[in-house]
Amino acid sequence: MSGSTEGRAEGNGRVYQSSGDQHITEHHHHGDAWTAAPGTAPDSVRRPAIGRPPVVLRDRVELLARLRSALQDGGAHQVYVLYGLGGCGKTAVASEIFRSAVAEGSRVGLWVNASDLTSLRAGMLAVAADRGAGEGELTAARSGLRAAADLVWDRLDRSPQPWLLVIDNADDPAILREGSWLRTSPRGTTLVTTRQVAAHWWPGAELHHVGVLPREDAAQVLCDLAPESGTVEEAAEIADRLGRLPLALTLAGGYLAHQVIDPWSMAKYGRALDQGTEVDAIELLDQGAEYGGHDSRHLASSTWELSLDALRLQGLPEATNLIRLLACWSHDPLPVRLLAGAAIGAVLPRARVETALRGLLDHSLTRLVPGPPRCVRTHGVLLDSVARSTPVDRRDSLLGAAAELLSTVLPDVTRPWVWEDPPLAPFAPHTRALLRRASQWADAGPTALARVLDCALRLVVALHRAGDYASALSVAQDAVVRGTRLLDARHPAVIAIRQRVGRALYRLGRYEEAAAAHRLALADCTAAFGADAAETLESCAGLSSVLFWGLDQKAEAVSLLRRTVEGRAAALGTVHPSTLIARTNLLEFTVGPELDPVTGPELLADCRGAVGPEHPITLATQLNYGFALIVGGHQRRALPLVRDTVAAFERTCGPDHPKTLAARSLLSRALGEFGLLEDAVAQAQLVADARARVLGPEHPWTAWSLERLAERRRAVRRERQTGDEA
């Protein structure tokens, strides 16, 4: 610990040690320190060395009940260990139990700071003095002529009063074990607070995890500290932003409660947290410490450095590198298999990843979340604090490695014809968090930033393929804004995401916006890459769909798509999957009597040969060929083809996927034109219900589906009326 190494004596006491911020005084009385007059013994072992205790201790009801029950039952020969992340309120719980034991349980309360060996030794010798050890015994223990721990526990065992001994901040259990400082006694109970979770350090002890607060209690902490600053709901929103971490809540509440000239409301504080970067948020939190006299252990910017320093002293500097890598991602559960990728070698040796992760787990810097998949979860304020202190020259390699590791679990957009269905849920928040971190670490190199944008693109494509167009649009728009600021609007990685913005807008029925986005991207692609470049042809294809189906500008749409087919065929060949995609879309655009009857079967054969019979490209071609047959009046041939396509899409994509619904809508039309009107209504009803459920009742596709359903029902009524008249 830092601070003065000079001691001080007060009253009838003698100084046995003073290191850092704790002053230990021996007292020759056994009164209640909680009710002693101010100034009598402010830093004695008879009171918690924590400054001001919480106004009200929120939540922790079950834990407090368990510990109080143990003390009421005697609690002899027992050690209780409170473990958890720094800032979670372990010391606050211990302080409340200490107060309760002294005030209500007729016990002597003894408090020792164990943040380092010097403080522990001095504190425990002060305990021995409090329990009656003489000056000669203490001198012998201090000089090494007598085992200090033996003296302490001999006096504790012979104490005339039952006691509660709190050993606070025992984050390095090795110093307890090496001196045999932690024992049990028939006369009292020991309560330890620590960040060290590994059970082998605490044999025979009863362990209790102390985590973050429930939302309601976290909000109430802010209201307790700053009751005039805002509503409970505003407090809850701030609590969510701070991950409901008691330390962060205390710092925020302290800041809100002590602004005099220009008092801040909770709403203003919440905006300040969100409008700046997370680095600014950490600085804002630490300003709250100015009003509470907190040391580095109670600063959001530095409290976890204590644990990382301990890991470095234990020979695990790689733990710091690993937590910096985790800081590139989100506080949401992270599948641990992500850490097995080869790219992690750019951050720390792969052979040391397991050991480094175990070190973080043991020091409560992260925790395991049961699967499947098996995950680790790290608190958001901790991640932001670590990111804030990460050296500038390490950020490029960290971002690059984080992006490379994520890219292995997201779809490969360089091959859009390879249909994958990755589990998006575990990785989506980490992709978005990586994008935000890249914005904060804007001094990273362009290569790493481009890799981050590639991850965002992969996520957008995966969300789009899954039919979640709103989320795809949200991620894409965020990535475009950040990518434009970090690189340039015409950077290939940024343009690729801009094209996805247009596609998502189209799927959401926002056709004018989609067309504008595609036209701007097309112009930039042409200027940056040339008229025949792959990027330019991709913009042509995206714009063509909007014009054809959304804005009824069919001639321009067909022209753009023909350009795409010709350009891709020339560059890639006629049966390349990218060319096949454009060819099947062109088949859909040009159905009618003038369509060459060979076009559909020929294209279908090319797709089956190139990508397989049940690939989405083949199924889309099959569907478009069925559409061409219906338009050409060949319903009998179309009906089985469309039925098979619906069944295949349902197997591969699911019943509510847009491709399945498009195929089912065409099936309804084919059934109606074939005279199977009741079946046509049933299929139209399924489509309308699904689109209303997935897209919402106001979406243009939902409205279109409802119109088709009404048409089918009218056809049924007309048929029934005709039958009745006959």
C-alpha cells in the first residue's frame, strides 16, 4: 500500500504498525468502539477501516441472514469467506455483519486489513494486544523470537468474550497461509473478504459469492445517495449502464449528491455516460471519489489493477494481456472456444491462455457461465477501465486479434453462395462492442480497423439471412458511421456495409431510402473501383431489386441486372455462384410470353450442377422458374415444382423465413389458378399471419399479403355463389 509509513499513538495505546492508509493502535480497554466518542480510537481494530459505511445496505438479504444466523448459533470454529469482483460490496457486507455482531450480539468486533503482509501482521498483533497480550509478548513476536500468529490465536482462544474477526481485502491468500494467520477458534468466528475465488485457498471455510445488485436495489442505492437528483426509473437506467456494480453506483451517487453550483440530475448524468466514450465514463465515475475520500481500491480506473498486479507478481503477466483482449468485446457471456483460435497468439502465447484465464477466474476478474456454450462473463465497468489504461502501442494488435477470432465464427461474406447458419446470439453483442472499442481506439492502424468492419459486415449479412432486417440495419448504420469516421466513406470495407444498409432498407419496405443508399454507393463504387468492378456490380444488383419490386421502375432495374450478369459472367464465368445469383434474379424480372422457354431449365441445371439441388441459389432459381411457368400459363407443370420448393425452404430456412414465405405465396397463386381455391386461401393465410408476426402489420409486404388473402377469399365466395346458382 502507498502512503505514510510513520505511526501514531492515541490515548493509552501504543503503535505496532502503520503502513499506507491504516494506522493500528493498541487499546487497553474493551468498550464498544461503535459507540465511543469521536476521536477516541478512529483507526483501531475495534472498528472497520472503511471510512463511512453505506447509508443503507441494499439486497444481500439472504447472505446477511445466513451470517447473522451463524453468529447467533455461536459460530465457533468457523470461517466464512465472501468472494467476488472488486467493487461488488464484500466489505460493505462484512461491515454490516460487524456492526450487527457488536451492537446486537454481545461480541467483540475485530477488524484487520489484509491487503498486504505488513498490514496483516500489524493488524493481527493489534488484535493480540486487544485480547490482552503483554508488551513483552508483543515485542518477542515483532522481533521474531515468538511466532506472531501463535500469539494472536492463543489470545483469541483465551478471550473472555466471544468475538468476530473480519480479515478484509485478503486478495492474496498466500500471505495468510504462509504465516498460518487464518485458523479457527472455539471463542469466535472469522469472516474473510477476498477477490480470490479458488476454493483450495479456503479449506473448510463456507464460501459466499457477492455479485452485482438486482436492478431495483441498484436503483435504490442511487436514490439513497442522491434522493433529490431524479426518479427511480432514471436511477434504474443509470444502474443498468453501470452494470449494477456497487462501487460504480456509490461513485455516481457521490457525484450527484455533492454538486453545488450546478447540480446534476440523474438524466443529465445518464446522458453524460452515454454521449461520450466509455473512457469518459470511467473518468466521470472517478470524480465521485472526490467526495468520499476513496483510495485507489475504490476508483473505477484503478481498483482492478491491484488484482492484475498480484497476478504479475505470481508470474502471470499474460493475464493482463488476456483481460485487455476481453476488453475489446462485450460484457455479455463470451463462448470460451473463441479463445482457442490461432489468432490469440498475437496477444499472448497460446500455451499460456488456459493459465491466464484461470488466473483471471481465481481473482474474480471474470467468471464462468455454464453452457452450452460454456462462457466467461466480465463486468462492463471493469472492461471499460482496462480499455482506458491499455497502452496505445498495444491497441492495434488487440483489435486485430479480437476481430480475427470473431471472424472464425461469423459467416464468410466473400462467398455469399455458401449458406451458413451460425449461432448468432452469443457473438452479436461482441461484434458490436468491438466496433465501439475500435471507435475509441481510433489511433489503431487501418488494417486492424478494416478487420473490425469486416466482422460487422459478417454480422449484418448473418442477421439479414436470418430475416432480422431491423437488427441488420441497426448494425450496418452504426458501422457505416464509425467506419466513415475511422477510414473513409469510399474504403472498400465501408462501401460493403453501405450496400447492406440499402438491402436492409429494401427488406423493411423503405424503398425510397433504399434506392438513395444504393445509388450513392453505386456512384462511389464507380468512381473508386471502376464501372466493371465487383463492388460496382454488387451495387447494380442491389439497386435493381429496389427499382423493380419497390418503385416500379422495371426498365432501369432490368438494365442494371443485365449489366450485373454480363459483368460477372465475363469476370467469373457463367456458372460461378455470384453469376448464378444474378441470372436467377434476371429470370424473375423477365418472365412473360417472350421468355425463352429454354432459359429456366438451363439455369436450373447449371445451379444444380454448381451448388447442389437444395442450395438456396438452386431453390431460388426453382421458385423463379415456377413463377415463369405460372405467368406463361403452365400451372400444371408449375404446381409440383413450387410445392417442392416450399418444402425445401421450410427444411433449410424455417417456416417463417422470407424465402419460405415468398415460395408459399407463389404456391397460393398456383393453387388458385389451378382451381384449388380453398387450398390457395389456406396458404395465403399462413403467409399473411407470418408476415404480420415477423414484419409487423404496417409493413408493405404484410399489406400486400393481406390483399392477396382477400382476393383468394373473394374467389372462393364467387365460386360458392356460382355453385349455388347452378
